[in-house]
Amino acid sequence: MSSLYLPGSRFWKFGLAAAACGLFAVGAFAQGRSGGTLNWIIAVEPALFVPLTTSAGGSCDLGPKVVEGLLSYDYKLNPLPSLATAWSVSEDGLRYRFELRQGVKWHDGRDFTSADVAFSILTLKRYHPRGQSTFANVERVETPDAHTAVLVLSKPAPYLLTALAATESPIVPKHLYDGADVQTSKYNHAPVGTGPFVFKEWVKGSHAVLDRNPDYWDKPRPYVDRIVARFIPDAAARALALESGAADLGTQVIPLSDVERFKVSPKFTVDVRPFPYLGNQQQLYFNFDTPQLGNIEVRRAIARSLDMEAFNQLVWFGYGSITASPIGPQLSKYHDPDIKHYPVDLKQAEAALDEAGYRRGADGVRFKLRLLFNPFLERRAADFVRQSLARVGIDAVIENYDFATYTTRTYTDRAFDLMLEMLSNMFDPTVGVQRVFWSKSFKVGVPFANPAHYANPEIDRLLEAAAVEPDEAKRYRQFRDFQRLVHADVVSVEFGTNPQITIAAKKVKNYIPTAEGIRGSFSEVSLEE
């Protein structure tokens, strides 16, 4: 092993030094007050609890309280120890060695070992929507002993050491999953983990209860005795729950129109910190299988009909950050700020639609399109798009579904023409962005991957080259060229970084100490009455 491998060297040195010096041992941070129940709001109830075979938001929120990853991350995306206490990367970038924490128990009392790591990584590679590309270069996982795991790659993966948080790559118990259908396992709904909280119950349509793990390896954490995650789909009801004291914490749970009111209240902290690990991004995707939208001139006309600054003010109340590139500014080392939205020009849009053969009918309508939106988004976004397109004679008919139905209608049935989505950039473009535009990621029934059914050989080449390129300067140029080409193809209309707003009762402390934000473990949360 060597410290000279540039993409990973600073990370593994940090990990080994931290482990040696005890920087992350018990007592390294101020101890929180013990006791109490945290009432936490989740806006959309997920279909699964553990993000092993899904990247859906609710699963990524809930899962890390029970299951853990090899690493966690600070706000600069530097790795922190979790189930791994130290790590190293070979000079050629093809071997990642992890020293695993000893004495860790699964919630059923069994020992955590390297066999669990190997099983989990290979399962993520096969079933996870992003894991299929994240771990594509992992040929095997060696387990020379119970507390060492070595990921052996066929090609370098410069993003890999940042992909190992619980929300993205949960480690699950092999002895409970092996030999059964991973996708239908009951442990996806009632998990057994190594984390700070133990699963107690999930009452569908209402709430989930997690109890403090008395045998957690990082004692005296966790500090709270219980977490009650309440699923409240109505925004007004969520705001009322917070104001009445029935709930203590939530992210993206109140209408943006209410933010100023919460800001002036002495009862709450309004936290606008983004979660760097997520790389929030929202966009409008075109279904290339829809005849009208297969025409680039129609897509350009739609792009020229959408005023992004007006969108930010009317839909995001000015709290968002508009960008035209699919790689947002939160991944600043790869973001191309020179890419701009098409200027709003309704006359030019109308002329282009006429030229494409889609003239207005007697009723003023050129054609109808089915507009679906992810229910994690506010309905106002769909209303804005509908009203904008109506100005150029396109009737965008909004279809409103719960989350499970939405993913089925869009990614399985492909019964949509326009899709308002929030496919995050994540911590690296290879993980968060490649899945959206890489032709090989398209598969009917796989959610959050290439919704447009887009295929461009040059885009594939650039993405595949960047995914294995250890030279940062070369990688930047590859992603720059990718951004410019995909923007020219009008695969999507990028809105930018949506507001990330967390509301916390004043008594709630240390709720987002790591880059994963609300998707962290909550092991440090305390209630200071």
C-alpha cells in the first residue's frame, strides 16, 4: 500500500491518523444530554426502510439510524471512521483496504465481520440504482480475516472513497439476507443493523419507532432514548405539528411561504445549510420516446418558455440557486458556470413549434403532454411549468400521484411525457449525474436512472472516461465537455439547487453534524430542555 496515490492518499492518511490519535473516540465531542424522545417528520413515507435496493429519499433518511456505512463525512467530504477505523488505497487505485471496527454487534447479537461488508458491497453493486455504477469496477471483495475487507477493482474509481456512507452504501447482515431474495427480504422493512438505534415498529401510513441501542459501540451515544418518525404528507399539517410541539425536527417539511414566519419565532432554528453529500438538484426531463419530444426544436422551444429566475422567486421564494448545468455549483470543482439557460423568448419558441409542424388548433392548443412530478417537490413547480407552456400552446396535463405510484408510472410504465424530478448530484458526478445521462443505465423498472431514455455515444465515452480518470485536471475537462454537450442536446431543463431548509425546535441539538445532513445517524442528537 502507498500514500502516493493522489485521488485517495489524503483520505487514507486522514483515516489512519484519526484512528491512531483517537480523534473520533468517545469524548472527542461535547457529550449531549441523555434521554427524551425525538419526534421527527418525514414528508413522504418510503416503500422500504433500508436504502439497500433503493435510493428513495425516505429510505435514505430512515435507514442510517439503524444500519451503518464504512465511513461518514465532514462538511468538506473528508471521510470519518464508522464501521471502518482505517483505510488505504494502492498506488494504482485498484485495491481499497479497510480495517474494520472490532467488538461491533448486530442488533440480534451476532458479530459484525468482513463477510458482512463483502456481501453488502456486492449486493449494492447488483441491486442499488446508483450502486450499479458506483461499484461497477469492483471485481471482488477479499476478506483475509474477520476485521479486514479489501475491495479489488478492475479499473480505478476516483469517487469510491466518498461513496461509503450509510445513506448510500449501507452494510447489512449477511446471515439474515444471504440465501433469500434480497429485493423482497423482510429486513428491508424491519431492519437489523449495527447503528445507534434499534428498529421497533413501522405502522404504515402513520409512523416508525426506533429505540436507543444500549450496546452501541460509540457509547455514551446515542443520547435520545427514542425516535418517532412521523409520516405527514400534507405541508400545512407538518407546519402545524411543529408549531404545536407535536414534532421537533424536519427537513423540507414546511411550505417555503412559511419560512419567514418560522424564522422570527423564538421556538425554532431555521437552518439553511445544504447537505454536501446529497448535492441537491432539480430538473425537468423530456421523455425522448414521446414523438414530439424526440424533436430537439420542440425541446428548445420548451426550454425558451421557462423563466428560471421567475421560477426561483415564485416556486422557491428566492431560496434556491439557479443553474443551467446538470452538474451544480455544489460540486464546484466540476461545475461549468459558463453554461446558461436558453433566454426566454416566446416568439421564437412559437415559431420553432410552427416550423416543427405543431401549429395551434382552433382551441389554441398544439398538443397535450402528461406532466408528472415527484411528490417530494411542491405542486407549485408543476403549476409553473404548466402555465409557462400554455403560453406557447402546449397543454401540460398534471398528473399527481403518491411516491410509489409516481415511480411506477414514470420508471416502469413510462407513462409520462414531462417529468419534474430531483435527481441529486450526490458527492460526485459519476455517482449522481452519470446515471441520468448514460445510455447503459436505462432499464425499464429501475428508478432514478436515465428517465429521458437518452443515448449519445460521445456522452457515454466522456462519462465512462471520467469514471476511471485519476488525474483531476483531465477529469475536469471530461466533465466540462459532458456538460456542454448534454446542454446542447436539451436532454433536460435544469432548475438548479433547490432550497435545503431544516426546521428544528430550539431544544434539538447536533441534528446535522456531518455532510449527510438529516440522512446521518442521529447518534449525536440531544434534547436540551
